[in-house]
Amino acid sequence: MTNLLLSASFAERFTLNFIKEDRWKYIVDGLGVTLTITIFAVIIGIVLGMLVAIVRSTYEKTGKLWLFDKICRVYLTVIRGTPVVVQLLIIYFIIFGSVKIDKIVVAIIAFGINSGAYVAEIFRAGIMSIDNGQFEAGRSLGFNYAQTMFYIVMPQAFKNVLPALGNELIVLLKETSVSGYIALQDLTKGGDIIRSRTFDAFFPLIAVALIYLTIVMILTKLVELLERRLRNSDH
Amino acid sequence: MNIAKKILITVLAAFTLLSVASCSSSEDANTLVMATNAYFPPYEYYENDKVVGIDPDIMEAICADLGMTLKIEDMEFDSIITAVQSGKADIGVAGMTVTEDRLLSVSFTDPYTTAKQVIIVTEDSPIATPDDLAGKTIGVQTGTTGDIVITGDYEDEGLATVERYNKGNEAVLALTQGKIDAVVIDNEPAKVFVETNEGLKILETEYITEEYAIAVNKENTELLEKLNASLAKLKESGKLDEIIGNYIKAE
């Protein structure tokens, strides 16, 4: 390996892996797919997670929505109890068994549903961390339960769980790397395809790793900025 | 006579001791690690929790000849050459076609069999010749000859969409579910897939003919020579045809 790095063939191997036959396109197109899946899955995950968290914490606080709470519990158990790659294959080969469907949509649904389960527990922790006095204050101001939840409790909860949410976003981005299992050409699969053509492990794998790392660093920074912004409103 | 016998026995005993000693000192040298992708019947597939098929049988016969122990490692097809190149495996045997690109990274033994690339479609498919693949979605296994050829002939020309599955059976499953229009894969696995899935057929026109060989690390010329010598013996004795005949019925 050191030999490879030091020798003049470094440039040659770079050319072979990325320039020849426009192989860089596998990486760029793959990155586009990875980002598309991640962005839409995050949106589904947050909406789904928020709904589940509200149902669960409402049940815990008031004993209402008993049936919905049971359904949510089953959802959480099943999704958190099975690997995401298995869920992805089930959704592709079984649930959409004989349907011609865009695989990006399949992946977005699979990762969205998966992420929703984790986001739900993050949000529930956030809601439960808000003092009951906030609820009482909301109710005494004439808000009903739903209004109290949306205008008073959720904004505070969101701020508390932001670091955990940022973490989930990072995990989700990296988990999409199993999309290749349903023949979707995401970033990881793009690298794999180059590897299957050039038989060089170094360049494709390191390039893919660096791209993931860069995106995660950008995301971390963005979450940090958002955190600081929200903290300003404390005063 | 007696003395000659004694000497012979002593020498044999010494050799045995030596070989045992060399065995224990470098166990690795006597184990031949074979990288393969066991989703490629009848060349390699799982049966009773064991990888079996033409390739494992051939390698068992070669190892018996060379006095080595075979160890099979199942991995993704596109990782096999990298594994051989980096020394993670001694050889790659996976119904692997000798291609110029692969020869840049590894050496190949003499070919042990020939194979064809064929097109699998559903029975009611309008696709009748390779030309009909234009405008269709074609499933392949990542990194296989089918993938390389279809990518070059159809995707790069903007003629068709290629979907690359990790395993051949997954591409076939997608075909039976109507997700893709055709699968391009090696003839023998194609036969098995068509037999086990209803409503599929193999097009008469074969796509391309190729030769399978064993991939060996470029620096390991000694192993390459040994394998070639052993392979020649198997061919001569008819053992090779016998192994292949066990799995592939003559048409």
C-alpha cells in the first residue's frame, strides 16, 4: 500500500478509478441518490416520529388514545427490533412485491419509516422532560391540550432534543449505504461498481469514506448553528 | 535388501516428520483459501450449510492432488479479485471469466470450462433478440461479465437502463416481479433460475461466449504453475469432465 502511495502510479491509478470511462459519475450520481434518500427520509421520519411521540406521551400523561398507543408500540417494537437492511428488502421484494416502483421511493419509505421509530423516542423523551407546570400554565391560559402541546411544549422539547436529532440524522445518512441491496446506485454502491471494474480497493473506498465524512461534518456544523440560534431565544 | 529397506523407511520417516513440522510451523502454507460468491448455481451455492458446486469440487480435487486443505470464503462477487490481490485469499474461483481488465490485477490459470452469457426474460416478454433490449431495464449482478458487457453495449450508449444487484437470484426475483425486463447472466445459473421460477425462459440467441479460470495473485507464480499442472492432470484423467457432468446434464 505504501508502495502504491509513493509510486508514480498513484496518478495512473487515480485516472483508472475516476477519469477512465467517466467513472467519477458513479460517485457523483451516487451522492445525489444518497442525499435525495436522506433528505426525504428525514422529513418522513420527523413527521412520523412527532406524531408517534405525541400519541405516546398523551397516553402516558392523560391515559387517552389507548388504541393508538398500542399501535405505536407495535410499530416501535418491530422497526427497532429488525435491521434496516432487512426492512428495506422486505419493503422492496414483499410489500411492493409485484409492483414496478421507483426504487428511490422504496428507499425513502423504508428509511423514513425506520428513522421515524428512533425520532419518536427522541421526541417523547423531549416532551416528557418538559415540566408538567408548563402544561398547567398552558391550560390555565385557556389553551386546550392540543394547543398547549403545539405552542408551548413542543417548541421547548424540540430545543432539548436537537442534539439527539442531529445524531439521528447522521446515523440515517450513513445507514442509506445499504441501498445497494435493492440495486439502487447510491454513493456506496457507486464506489463498489468502480471497485468491480478496476479491482482497486483503495481509491473507491477512501473516496466514498471521505465524502460521507465531509457531509457529516457539514451536517454537524449546521445542527450546531441551529442549536446556538435556538439558545439565543432563551433570553 | 534388508539394509535398503531400512534406509528407505528411515528416509520416509524423516520426510514425514519434516512435513509434519513444516505443517505445524506454517499451517497457512498448506491451506488454500478460495474466495467465491456462493449465489451462482451450479458453480457454487449453499447446500446443507456448506458451499458446494462445480468450483468447490474442482478445487477439492486439485487440493487433494497438491496435498493442501481447501478453505472456502463466501463474499460479494465484486470483492473477490480485491481479496486475491491483497492476499486475503489465495485464489478466486467463482465462475470467473478471463478478461483483459481482470488480467491487469490478477493472473489466471488455464481455463477449466467455457460458458455463455444468456438473456432471461418472462415467457410473455416481447424481447426475442439482444437487439430488443434497447429501451428496456436490464438486471445484472454487480461486476459480472454480464454487467460489464451490458454496461458497455447498452448503458454507455444510452440504449438501456442497467440495475445492478448484489446477487444473481435477486435480479431474477426482480424480473419475476416485473420490476425489470430482462436479466443477463451466465448460462448455467440461468438454467437453474429458470427451472426454479415459473414463467421465465432463456432466449435462444446467446449473448457472448467466454472461458472460466482460477484467479491467482500475480506475485504467486509458484501457485499458478502448481494449479495449472494439477488442472492439466484433471483434464487428462477425465476427472474434470466428470465433476462438471455431475452438475450439468449434457443437452
